[in-house]
Amino acid sequence: MAWASLGKKLIALGAPVVGGALGGPAGAAVGGAIGAALGVDAEPAAVEAAVAADPAALDRINDLAPQVPALIYAEMSRQLSEVNRTMRAELVAHSPLQRLWRPLWGLGANLVWTATGIALVAAIVVAIVSGEPAGFTAIATALGYLMWFYTAPLAVVGVVAWGRTSEKTAALAGKTDPGLIEAVAGRIAGTG
């Protein structure tokens, strides 16, 4: 059994906050807190057995609801730290491909996007010249499929470009902007 499956059961039993958190990215962290509160292993099967054996276990699980945001925040912070550690390692890597894969991803996506645009323009010209209405239907269908094809790569390119711009601006100014976690923590503390 996975944490998300146990979360659905806990929601049905009357623990919506904690059960819902089990289905998210911090599910294992929340599951660990549940296991500790129930005195069992941090395993979905052990928690499920404890809930089935003790009706008061659900009350102890619901008592964890105020801690859920902090658990989620801590897990997100840990995940972002890992991503940032990887990105810093890439910046100082000896291999140019390891340092440059993000810009190369953007370049590749833009080359494919440009080639597809040229092919679509050519197809439209051919459809106009030939006067075949079926050509326009095929183009409209292709555009619908291409929308899904380009969503993920262009989203990655956008996020990477935005992040690289922020990094370069901060480096030129000789300062480091706070990361997402630091910015959120600053807002919560009233200093950001």
C-alpha cells in the first residue's frame, strides 16, 4: 500500500487534513509523523493496521492536523535544497554538457519549435495553392496535437530562462537574491 492510498482511507474515516497531505509530495514525511504518533513503523500498512485495531488512533491522527503545514514546508524545503545543490554542482562541473544542458534544452526546443512553424506555414501555403479544404482540416488537427507536444518543453524553457535571468542579474549586482524558501520565510516573519 502507498501513502496516497492510505490517505484516501483516512479521509473517508474522518481525517481529511492529514489524509489529504499523505497524497501530496510530503506524504512520507506526514506518514512518518503519523507512525510516531501511533507508535508504529512509518509504513502505510503498519499505520493502517494501527487505525483498524484502535478506534482512538484516528483522534491521534487528527491531532496532527496543525503540524501538517510545517511538515509540508519542511519537505518542500528539503526538496528545493536538493535541487539547488544539484544546480550548483552543475554550474561548477568540469563537463560543458553538464553545465550547459539547460541552455541546450532551450536551444533544442526553440529549434524544433521554429522548424515546426516553418513546416506549418509551408503546409498552409500548399493548402491555399491547391484549394483542398482537407488540407486545412489536417493543419487544424496538427495544431491541436502540437499544443500538447509543446506545453512541457516550452514551460521548462520559460522557467529556466526566468531563473537564469534572475541569477545573472544578481551576479552582476554582486548580491544573491533569496530563494523561494527564504522569500516565503521572510514574508511569514514580516521581513520580506
